[in-house]
Amino acid sequence: MSGYAATAAYDGDDALEAALLSPPSLLITDVVLPGMNGIELAITIQRVFPECQILLFSGQASTVDLLAAAGSAGHHFTLLSKPVPPERLLEMVKEKLRPMASQPISSAN
């Protein structure tokens, strides 16, 4: 309804497989996932797709420790606390994707 195309995945492995088939501009994921957690997924996605923006959300206090560990390793992600109102999520999506739209297009001569 807001003009964004989205692909749903229900765990980290499915999300990674979907990303490999159709490279994402933005990954929105919960931190707590079955199998691979959302931070591990985010790190993997950024390794494969360095331009992909990341937006994490969580309702669990233990997420802070996982996020701190990722930060210590040089990975800095935006985290929203649950519940995330739809208006706030759309605002963050626009913010994350805006830099991509304002970057100049380069061409090789």
C-alpha cells in the first residue's frame, strides 16, 4: 500500500535464500528467529550485499547483549523496540532507503 515490494521469510535461512534470489535494498527482521538469529542474518546479508540497509526489531531485553557484541565486531544496526507502530516502521523504511535515492549515479566512460 505504501509502494514498497516485500518478500516474507519465516526464518533466517529462508530470508538468506530469498535475498540470494532477489538482492534486497533493505532487510527488516526480528532479532529472535528460529535457527540463525536476526543479527547473524543481518551480518551475513551485509557481507553479501554491502549496500543493503538493515532494520532490526525486538521485544526482548537479551537483544541488547547481542547488539553490543555485533557493535564490538564493527556492525552497527538500527534497533526498534516492539511493538512497532506501522507509522514508525514506514518512517524508518523511508529513512533507510532515502540515502540510496539521493546518491548520484556514476557511469564508466
